[in-house]
Amino acid sequence: MSKPLNQIELGTPCVIKENGQPGTLQRIFYYPTKYLVKTDNGQFEYYSTHDISFEGYERQKTSLSIPEIPYDGVGNSSAIWVPFKAESKIEHHFLSSKQIIWEMITSLETYNVWFSGIQRAIPDVKSDRYVHKFSFDKLPIKPGSYFKIRPASLAPWFLCRIITAEKEKEFGFDFRFSPFFSEYVSFSIEETEKGAFVTCNRTSKGIFSFLSLFNWSSRKSKILQRLAEITPVINTDSNDEDDSLPGSASTQDSQISREQTIAMVVNKALDGNMDPLNALTDKVTRGKAKALIIRINRGSAERPPMPDISADTPSSGGGNPELTPEQIFSIAVNKAIEGDMEPINSIEDKATRGKAKALLVKIKRGSAEAPPMPDISETSSNNESAQSENESQLMERLIAAGLGGDMEEINALDNKVLRGKIKASIVKEKRKK
């Protein structure tokens, strides 16, 4: 193994790189480093580290180590103007998935929070209902769709058009802040091992194109930084399986709509209770809720009414499903590993479907293990036996079994109401005795 240059000894043979002439080291001078070398013809010359090489000694190469993820996620940004054309580019790294980033970028109703210069955005939808004309839920995210923006100035509303919409890859649209020039803005997403890079390109052409670079360094170059502040963060280094499986919190969230969930957690957050907001498992919903709180605090949005979810929430004992959500999740992931993506794509809950796809990616990378395939034979047999009996017969049989000490089948009932009635009857019978 070669030694470093700081361990060199006097009398070490060396070779002059310029002419290949051998020599012997006589003295070493530091700051700057110089070597006094005696050549074979008896001459003494001074050489630097780059001029000679020593046999058995290694000169370490100096290199600049550039991290894969920039500090605070802030990447390169540049702006240039040539006559009749202005271009700018911003890069930012998000510690999130491309699915979440796509949801945030295509949520045009939140642009007034992070996109500099936009005061409000509304869709341009033709509908018989008045409320649908102002709902982005009715605006298809596809090329040719129109929406309107109102700049943060005295300018009127301007019509914008979506030009590019390649899901989870690129989103671009034409828009204008002023009647003197228009811009084309595009966002491209490139996934990495620890998140995704988002690149924003803005192009303007015309005599007044230089106006598009106004306030560039102070505001327009920081739009992706403001977007990152409200974008949910995913810990890609965590292999916690509890985060990959749908728990009780996600099950409760799926029972009500996303709008009701946002309204409920926003009202509680404005009252000082941030726990429901931080406990949301759906990161897109949590990001939209935080964005709404920011707009309410700024006065650009009104506080939503507290939803009444008592009538909308389905009763847990109303049905008797054959499979639990955890079993459906495990079956879908195992089927996808075998090449059948239909079970995952058929999951109605977007959050559960996203978690299944995320777990599938981790399994393919080797950072997570496949969940065990559930044994549904016992569950199906219990359901079939429960359906073959009516409620009264089932109660009589299970009450008798419970009085005999067999509570296993009672505890396995999916119908909580029926299970409670049976246990109450058992308690009454025991008191009579």
C-alpha cells in the first residue's frame, strides 16, 4: 500500500515528470512545499509536488464533493433576458413523493398561497349550477382547460390555458400578469431515491418580455421554496411497517369526504388544537388543510363551517364485510408482486391505494418485506355460517355458548351491535342464576 506524501523520508528516490530523469530527495521545505532534489548528473534543483513523483508514495487527488440533495432543498436558479425574450429556471428538491407533489402543483386553488403575483384563481367552467362555476373539482386537468387568475395588482382577471398535463411528470400553462406580455410556465418532476426534484421554467416573448423578470430575485425565484413549506414531507428512510398498513386513523378518514376532513381539522387548528391536523395520515389532505389555514390567517379565505359528520359517517355495525381493510391491503400488494396490478388499482380509497403502491416500491428495492398473505378461509366460513342463520337463532346459539364459557365466536363477530346484545344477554342470564 502506498504512503502519503507527509510521511516521505530523505534519500527517497524520485522521478522528474518533465524529462523522466531519476533523482534523490535531499531536503523538504514547507509553505509552499518544495523539494530539493539531486539528479544523477550531480545537479540540485527545486521542484513542487506536481513536478516529481516518488516511488511507493501516493498523492491524493483533491475533488469537490457535491451532495445529491442541496442544502434546504434549494437548487439552482437563473434568469436571462435577450431582446424580445426572457427565460428563468428554478430547481428545488422536495422530501416528498411525486404523487403528493403532483397534487400540490395541480391544485390551482392554492396558487395564491405560494405562487408570487397571484391574488386568486378560479376555474373557467360552463355549468348550469352557479357554485360549479367556481369549483376546481369540475375543472379537468388536461390540455385545453381554461382558468382565470387575478394578479396582486389593479389589473383585471386574465384567462389562462393548460398546455401540458403529463401526470406526475410535467404540468404547464399559459398565463399573464399584465396585458403587455404573457408567459408559459412549466413544472417538471423528476423522482429521486429521497424525494423528487421540481424544475420550474418560465418563458416570455415580446417587446415587454423584460417585465416578466421584475421582482425576480426577491419573490419570483422563491416560489418553489414557499411551495415546499406547505408540501407534506415523507420520511423515506423509515421502514416502519405501521406506516405502510392502513390503521384505525386512515379508516376513520375514509368514512368522510376530504372536504369534511379539511373543514374539521382546520376549525380545530384555529381553536388552538393542532393534534387532529398533525394526525392526518393522508399527506395531501394535511397539506391542503395547512394551506387553507394560511389563507384564513391572511384574510383571503373564510373559515369553513364545522361539518356534521354524525349523519354522514356510516355505522360500523351496519354491514358484515368479508375482508378487513388490512386483509384487502395485503392481498392487493401480494397480487401486484406477482404482476397483477388490478387489485391495487381497484382500491377506492386514494390514501390506501397510494400506500400500497409505496410499499410495492419499497419491496422491489429490498427495503421492506411483503406482508403475509391473509388466511381468509376462516373469515369466509364464519360469515357464511352467520348468514345462514337469522339474528334470533344466532343470538340464542351464541348466548348458550357464552354461558358455557365459549366466547371466541362471540368476539369474532363483525357486527358490534349484535355482539353487544349477546354479551348483555349473557350478563343478565348469569345474574338470574
